[in-house]
Amino acid sequence: MKYFSTNNPHLTASLREAVINGLAPDRGLYMPESIRPLSSDFYADIHQLSFHDIAFEVAKAFFGDDIPAEDLRQITADTFCFDVPLVKVANGIFSLELFHGPTLAFKDVGARFMARMLEYFIAHPVQEHQAPRGDVNVLVATSGDTGSAVANGFLGVKGIHVFVLYPKGKVSPIQECQFTTLGRNITAVEVDGVFDDCQRLVKQAFLDADLRHHLSMTSANSINVARLLPQAFYYFYAYAQLRRQQLAGKAPQGAPVISVPSGNFGNLTAGLFAHRMGLPVARFVAANNANDIFYHYLRTGDYSPKASIPTLANAMDVGDPSNFARILALYGSAHKAICKDIAGATYTDDDISTTMRRCHESTGYVLDPHGACAYEALLNHVGPAQPGIFLETAHPAKFKEKVDTILGTEISLPPRLAAFMKGVKHSEPMSSDFADFKAFLLSR
Ligand SMILES: *Cc1c(COP(=O)(O)O)cnc(C)c1O
């Protein structure tokens, strides 16, 4: 299957090129040329299928032309070594817990899948001269969660070296441990600056002709199709689990409303792909924190990027969501059609704290600040006799200090998280000057 650029439908690439290059040469985002609906048999039997079987069926629809079935099955199996349970929180309200992976955040899914797919392409060059010279270098700027998921997803993968750039003193101790203690093919780069400096260094590196000549580089942000598309898998699995509940009389009948806590909109875009493949969804809700650019777009049709505002749900502090271009491409820029499928919501930090407390008191369920946005948005958009699913994107212990303060609890660290805290930190100090970063990359 071909992938086209959101800036120019005639500029196309193979899956291999799209994954290895990340971004199209005209800076557009890659989109699959066709989206294949799954068969009615698949949907009729979905409640009997395992997560692996479902993921493999969906993976074949996306990648089956480009990767042999057996290899694809292996990549999918290696990605999902953990469960994504649908947990009942209240009558008709379910949490899809996406946080049971190695770094306890939903980005583990996309990061692990992308690592396996890139590994596959490196191990299977099309022609001898197409094999990359030296390692493929994955550069990733992080304000916390992306760095840990990508570093852990790519840890030990042959032929790939990962550089995680993070702002000194501006990520939480737990997050920092998750990518500075790994060693091996993971290098943490501690930038004397803010997150925007990290992002600027990475962008400049991709544009630098000299570096591109010497190094093979790619991005592991959700602009990469290999990270984005596998996020569709768990929407199908959520539906399968909901069907089981419905068949047992434990959930209202009908297609669910699905609420997604959104920052760069990769997660929501993956859900829209699933819907295009025939997944029954009554409506999506894009839940935002105070960074309300998409909410404003839904209301007015006007898209105006802004500088991001720091909030309690910091993985959603995005002022110019990168996957917006993909949503426009999916709907041919038709504002009305977008509003029909997606409702919007925006919440202040006070709203988030209130929601977390209220949910904890009335149901006993502990939300993290990101999931809290989605939960509140779901309550505001689901009908009384309609099933609702919200995506819980991070384990609350990842934000332990905040959660404990808001709820007055003392939640415990899962063993996996505690293990990271015991490691020895190692990182390369770096100024925010591109010349220094370039010299560092060339010296390796
Ligand atoms: C990255 C992240 C989000 C936002 O996901 P997008 O795909 O960027 O919209 C939400 N919650 C958590 C915990 C995250 O790490």
C-alpha cells in the first residue's frame, strides 16, 4: 500500500519509506492511500477473539501488502505482551486501561510496535544497497512520557540507536529514571533549556543536510505511521470486550460513545481510522485540558495554533496538534462532517481536580489527570441508555504527587515503576545550541 503526504496527495511513499523517514519530504504527514473495512463476520464474532487475533486482523488490513503474515503476527505478538482491560467504573461507563505496558502509559503500544517494524525493515533490506549505513538513529524530544515509552520500546533492538532529548529539571523524577537508567542503545540527552528547545534541536537535526548525509535518522513521534496506526488495535479490542458485557446483560446495548484525552491527537486519529474500518462508534469525544485549540476549531471552524499552557495533564499540553492535518485529510476538510463524528470538551485544572475527587468518592476509581478529562467529557456526552468508554492513558502512579495531593491518598508504586527508581542515572549534558548537538551526533 502507498502512503501519501497530507500536503500533496501525489507525493507518495512505500510503507518502508514512510516508517524510515517519518515525515514526507514536503513536511506533510503520511496517510494510507486506502482504509479497508473489515468483514461483517469479523464484527459478528469479535467478542470471541483474543486481543492478539484482533490486533493481527487489523494489522493485516493496514500492513498486509508490505509485510508477510508470519512476520506481522510476530511483530504484533511482541508488541502486546500486556492486557488492555475494559473496566466497569459505573453503570454503562467503562475505562479502557491502556496503562499496563512497561512504562505504564498508552504510548508503549505505538512505541513497541514501531520498534519491531523498524527492526524488521532493517533486517530485510529490499536490495543490498538500501540497507542503512550504520545504525538508524531515532531522535525524540520529550516532556516526559514519550521519551520513556520510546526508550523502553526500542531497548536492545539491533541496528537502532535512540537519543532522548529532555529539558533539564523539567521532567518528574519517575519519568527521568525511565529513560536515563537504561544504557545499551539508549542515550539520554539532558538539554539546558525547556521542552521547546529539545523539539527545535530535533527538528533542526532532521533538516540539516550535513547530518542527513552522515547519519540515518528518524522520528518516533506520532507523526510516524508505525507508531500511529497500531493505536487503532485497542479500539477494536475495547469493542470486543463491550460486546461480551452486552451479551451478558451487563452493559447498555448499542454502539459506544468513546472519549479520548487528546494532545497531539494521535490516539483519537487512530480511533477515527478504526471507525472508517467499520467499527461501530456512536460518537467520539475529544477531551482537552486548557489547551483548547481543537475545541475552538469544532465550535467555529477556525484553527488557530497557540503557545501551549502548562496544566495538570501535561502530556496533553499541545498548542498545535500535529495530527490535525490527518483529521482534515480523513474528512476532506469538511468541518460539518468532523463535528458530526467528534464532539469537543475542555477543562481547567480545577475541573480536573474536582472530577478526580468526585469520581473517587462516588465510584472508588482512581483517575489520573489525563483520564479525568476523558471521563468528565464522557459523562457530558453519553446518553442514559448508551454505553460509554473513556481511554485511561496513564497509570495514576505516574503522577503520584499530584494524585495523592488531590485525593488525599497514598497510592503505591507498581513494582515496575519502583524498579526504574533503583537504576543509576546517566545522561549527556547539552547546551540548547544546535552546533553543540550536531557536533555531539557527528562524534558518535
Ligand atoms: C501522549 C499522552 C496523551 C495525548 O495523546 P495524543 O495521542 O498526543 O493525543 C494523553 N495522555 C497521556 C498520559 C499521554 O502520555
